[in-house]
Amino acid sequence: MFHYKRYARNPFKRGFTLLEMLIAAGIFSTLVIIVNKSVVVGMRSVASGMAQSDLSLKLISATERMDNEIRLTQTITQADQDVLVFDADLNGDDVVETGIEYALTVEGLVRSHQGTSKTLIPEANAFVLNYLDASGSEIATPVADAALNTIRVIRIQTQKTEGEESFSLDTALFVPNMR
């Protein structure tokens, strides 16, 4: 007549059935898949944002360099839609450096001076120059020799694409020191 409560079945403390466990596992795996997809999309967004930021930094850096040099321009010797050649006192030592050139080549946007070339934007897709006179009227390219001294504003459009990311930058540079 011994009763062992330990082995007696309590109807309020029963385990899970196999069906309940399978349903729970299905719900859990669905949640894991949804979270995983969200993380992957988030990581792609971060990578895309970083690539876009890197592209914009390259274009802005090249444009700032051009801006700094063009502000010091003494004379423009060639002005075409994709080539700009000018003379400027870059060091502030009253010695004018001649033949500073910005051009779009197969390597990208290239700056050349005294036989050395530096690619500022590798594999740039576009580098378009437009020239304006003091009244804001556009000067036809290639700019004739007689009109080179009338250039007061240079509009620059650059574009770079890497993979799926593309970035464009349009800017206007004033040429204050033209003689």
C-alpha cells in the first residue's frame, strides 16, 4: 500500500507534445530568418553608404585641389570641354608655373605639370568643363585664343561610378586673377 507521489502523474505538470515542439521550432526558425534578412539588408546599406561616402570624398578632394589652383590662375592657355591648361603661381613665390593641365584620360581625371602626372579620380566617368564670361554668358568650347582672357567662371561636372555606386559633383569655380 505504498503510494509514491513522485511517480504519480500530475495533470497540471505535463510536458510538451511533439506537435507543440515542432510548431515552436517553426515559429522560432521563421523569426531567425526574418532577423537574418534584416541584418543582411542593414549591412548592405552600410556598405553602400560607405562606398557612396568614399566616392564623394574623392570627387570633393579633386575639386578642392582644382579650386585652389584655379583661384591662382594667371593665364589660361587651353580651355576645352574636357581639358584645361593654365599658368599659375602655386607657391606664392612670384614664379608662375606653366602648363598645369587637368584632363579626362583613360586612367581617369589626371593632373599634369612639368612632365609628372597624377590621377586624381581613377576611372572617372565624366569630366565636363563649361566656361562663362564676366556677364555669365557661356563661351563656346573649344575656347578661341582671343576669348581665353574673358573666362571668369569655370563650371565643372564630374562623375565617378564604382560597382553599383555612382556619384556626381557639379561646381563652379571663380577665376579672379586673370590678366
